[in-house]
Amino acid sequence: MKAYTSYTADGGDGGDGGDGGDGGDGGAVRQLCQNPSQLMELHDAWRHLKTWIGVLCAYSANQNLSSQVKNVRRLVNSNMRDLHTFTNDTPAQIDYLISQYRTARNKVVYDLDNIGPLLGGRIHEQLGREVRPTLDRVLSMARAMRETKEALENASVSLEVLQEGTGKLNFNLSLMRSSLSRSLSDPGCSDEESDATSAQLCRSIRQSLSQLSISANFTRLPSVNVQLERMSEVLQTDLSAIVQKGFSSLNDTPTVVMEQTGGVVEGVGGLLDTIGSNISGFSKAFPLHSCLANFTIFTSHVQSRIEDYYPELDQMDFYRWIGCIAMCCMVVLVLAFNYLGLLCGTLGYDKHASPTTRGCISNTGGTLLMAGVGFSFIFSWVLMGVVTAAFLAGGNMEKLLCEPFHTKQLFQVLDAPYLVNPEWRNFIPGYMYNDSDLELTSESLYSNCKENRGIYSALRLDRVFNISSYLNTTLFTKDVVSILDGIRIDLRGTVLLEPEGKQNLLAFSEAGLSEINYADYLEEVNKGVTVGDVLSFASDLEAQTDLMPKGPLQTALKGHASTLRQIHRQQVVPMEQAMSALNQSMRFLERTASDLPNKVLAVLNAIDAAQYLISHNATWLINQETGKYKATIVGYFQQYIEWVKASLAMEVATCKPFSNMVDTAEILTCSFLVDSMNTFWMGLGCSTLFLIPSIVLAVKLAKHYRRMDTEDVYDDIPTYDTMTRFPRASAPPRHIDW
């Protein structure tokens, strides 16, 4: 039979012992108290570690926010400095754009001053393609005239040499034939019985004497002195010089163009100054300097006002830092009591001691645990309130502001004009320009500024001040074009070939070259000087003489052979050279005279056609090149205007400082404030959340560490042994029914 015994200690509170063992002997109770307490200690320590991690996260977030607040001044100053740079550089950039008109003007002035080489040079080049070949043909004719005269002179000289040489050679050859005949009449040549060889050789020599005679007869050929005299008269006119005058006249086209366009150049030069004055008035037409001056004053005022708030910001951050440190200290205080309770309870725990006999250290550990529980209840509502407030602020700002900014949905909300005017399509152009259909949104404005584009194109300021209409190319070029249209170029003064040159060509064709009987000349030239080769005859004569016996006959024949060689060297060779020169001259003259009148007529027709092209048909070519020249001049203005527009759109007054301000606001709000706030409430919330199981475990552990005033046990031992086993316990009176 089990008996229930209740012991009450002096000054104790029996209420805390009601959660004692469920039954069994004292050893079983202590065993049950030992194992669960160790397990709960481990769980409680683990939860406390998680709580510490949360506190460290909250503390780090708090410190990070305080350190980032110090960067606010640097970011704001950087943005203000960018705005001041924007306001200071924009007028200089506008002035630079205007000043660059001087570059375009100088280029136009240069082209106008060099209109001769530029416009005239192109006209000269185009005309030269048609005219130069014709003048080159005339030069070829002039060269042919000189060569023809030289050929006639050579032919005349060669003919005289041949005619004179033919008489002398014929006379000498006749003497040689007579001398040889007399020598061959020697008795030694006719005595066949005494010397048959000599007689036979003499007979052979006598038969070959006919080779020593003239073959070509140049005395019957007429002289070319008449044609030579005519060519001399023709060459009295220097056709090459006349052609060079034609080349010079053609090459003077740039000079002619410059002289004929002098008034046009002066008119355009005066107009350039007027255009420069209009462009200089561009900056005056737009109140840029006054606007930027007001903006500079505004930014300086805003910066000074912001700097006035820095001390208040630092003070508010200090108070916030103190408050967050206090929140962390609340959790740390609870953790300190819990850890001290665990430490004391673990060190003072005695598994053999009964709940009423536990030591002071163990009892202190339990008391500290209960103190931690008490402080948890005292501070938890404050922590939960702070966590809830921080969650509502940080979470909503993250979801409603930071994430939409990164996904560009925030810009869509800002662009919604329905709250202001339901009929508007876009808010910014509807508010600024009263044109909500204009494609200008906050997202496009931010993107353009992020790309560092000019504020003129990013904010579509053309609706306020349309530079395209102000800098209309037509306004600048119509007067220039009208003046350039007055260019009139007349090249009728360009003479390619003077009448004297044409007459010279006709005289050349009538020089009588076709009257020469080239066939007779070539027929005689193709003949040899003699019927037989004199040098070969002399060699054969000498060879035959060597076969004769020595004597007066042999000596006489050898002398004749030597004389023949001398005749060949002194008379035949010069005549052969003269015949070769005459042959070349006649063949050249024959080629030159072949269809000479038609050749000259073709050259004259080509000259007339080229002259007609320059004098009458060059208008189309001149207009074409003049149009290209005008397009070049106008192109300088167009290029300048397009450069100004592109610079205003992309490089002048770039609005990157404004997108930087938006980015700075996002950094201050999201990266500095919201992220730190969310990290703080997350860490503090986790710490607060883990305080709940910590309270439960602390209460559970406290009953294992605290000293009880009463002890409730179920015991199977005899009732009389109670005092023996628990001498310090005060047992209740024994009831007879128990």
C-alpha cells in the first residue's frame, strides 16, 4: 500500500512543491528530476544562443545605421556639388556651341576665297577629260611636222650623196674593168699549153667583170627640195607654242572662275557676319543665365537649410541609437539572468539533495531564472511593440517603396495622373506642357538622366524653346543659296587653238608629201649599189690570183684586188649608208603622207568640237559642279546645326546630377534606413520570439534548482521511517485511514 506524505519546511511556500514527482520512492523522484533538467538546460542554452544571435544582428543594424548617417553629409554634398557644376558649366557649354560657328564660318570663307581652285578646279578637271586628248593630238601633229622635215632633209642629203657617189663609183668601176681587161690580155693568160691553170683562171675573171658595174640609178629620182621648202615654211609657225597656249587657256579656268565670281564671294562673306549675329542671339533668346542664376541661388539655399538640420539629425540619431541599445539591453538583461541562473543552478545542483535540502547556489540559480522570467514579462510587451512598429514601417517601406523602385513600378505610379486629372495620359507633360499625350514619363526621364543625356532632350524642353525651329537650316542657307545661285561662269574666252595653228595644220596637209613617188625611191633603194659585191669580188680575185704562178700577172691582179677593196671602203660603204638613211626617210614619209589630209581634218574637227563644248555646251557641266560647290557650302551650315542639336541632346547640360539625387534618396531610404530597420526588427523579433520558450524552460528548470518549503512525495516505505529518511522534514499527523 502506497502512502502520501507531505513535509512542510519552516517559512516555506508549499505551492511551489505541488509540481513534484508523480509517485515512487525518493530515488525515483531524484532520478526523474536529474535527467529532464539536463535536457532542458541544453534546450534552454540553445535558445539563448539563438537569442544572442538576434541581439547581435539588432545591435549590428543599429550601429550600421548610425555609421551610415555620417555618410549622409558626404552624399548630399556630392549631389550639391554636382548641381553647382551643372549650373556653372551649362552657360560655358552653350557659349562653346555658339563660338564653334566661327569654325564653320572660317571653313566657308576658306572655300569662298579658294573658289577658283575648288569650283574652277573641278570644272577644269571635267573639261580636261574631253579637251586634253584633242590638244595632245595637235601636239602629235606638231611633232610629226618636225619629224617630217627632218626626214625630208635626210632624204635630200642622202639623195645628193647617192647621185654624186653613183657617178664617181661608175667611173672608178669602169676604170677597174678596163685595167683588169688589160691585165687579162697578158700572154700568160692565153697560153693554155704552157699554163693551162692561169689561162682558165683568167677566163673566169674575165667572165665576172660584169659584176663591177652600178646597179641602182639614183640620177633618175626627182629631188624632194620642193616639199622640204614647203615644210620649212610650215615650221615657221610654232604649232607647239600655239598648243601650249591652248593648254594654258584651259588651265586658267580656276582663275577665270575666281574673277567672274568675285562679287558673289563678297556677298556671301557679308551674309556670314549677319548669320553669326543671329546665332549669337541664340543664348539671349533663351533666358538661360537668369534661370541658372536663380537655380544656383535655390540650390545654395537648400544646401544651407540641409546643413542646418545636420545637428538635429545627429541628435535624433543619437536618441535613436540610445533607444535601440536600450532594447538590446532589455534582452541582454533577461539573457544575463537566464545564463547566471543556468550557471548557478548547474554548479550548485546536487542529485542526492531533496527539494527542501537544496543548496544556496542551486537555489540562487532558480531564483535568477525566475527573475529572468519576471523581466521577460516586464519587457516583452515593450519589445513586441517596438518590433511590430519597426516591422510595419520597414516592411511596408521595403514593399511599397524600395522594391517598386528597383522594378520600375514606382515610376508607373508616379506617372499615373488620375488623381490630378483623369483625362491625362502622362502626368509630367500634362503638368509642365499641358500635353499629356507627349511621351515623357518619370521612368524615361530617369533613364535618360541615368545615361547622362542632356536635360534639353530628357525633359523635352523643345516644347518650351524649339531649337530646331530657331536654328532652322533653311533660315541660314536660303540667303546663301540665293547668292550662290548668282554664279555665272562664261568660258567662251578659252581658246584651245588659234586660227594660225589651224592654218598651220592645213599647210602641213598641203605640203606635197603625197606627190613624192615613193615606189621609185623604194625600188632603187632596194637595189644594191653594184651588181655584185665589190668586196667579195676582190676576195675572189685575190684567191684566184694566189693560184697563178708568180710573175707580173699575179702582181698586177693583186694590185687590182687591193684597189677594189679601197673603192668599196671609200665609195660603196658611204653609198650603202646613204641608201639606208634614204630608205628609212622614205618609209616614214610614206606613212606620214598616207591619208594625211583626212588626219589633219579629223584633228581640226576634234578641236572645233572641244572648242564648241567649252564655249556652248559647258553650261550643264558648270551648273553641275556649281551645284556641288553650293551643297558643300550649305553642308557646313547643316553640319554645324546638326552638331549643335546633337550636343544639346547628348552633351550640354547633362542631367546626371538629377538622377544621382534620386539614387541618393534611394540609398538613404532603402540601403541606409529600411535595410537597417528591417535587420533590427528581424534580430530583435527573433530574440523576443525565443524568449517565449525561454520562459517555459526557465520555469521548468527553476523547480529543479530552487529550495522548496514543502516536499510532496509518494513513498512505499513504512510510515515510521519517514523521520529517519527525511529528518529535516516536518511530517503531517498520521491519519488512521491512510
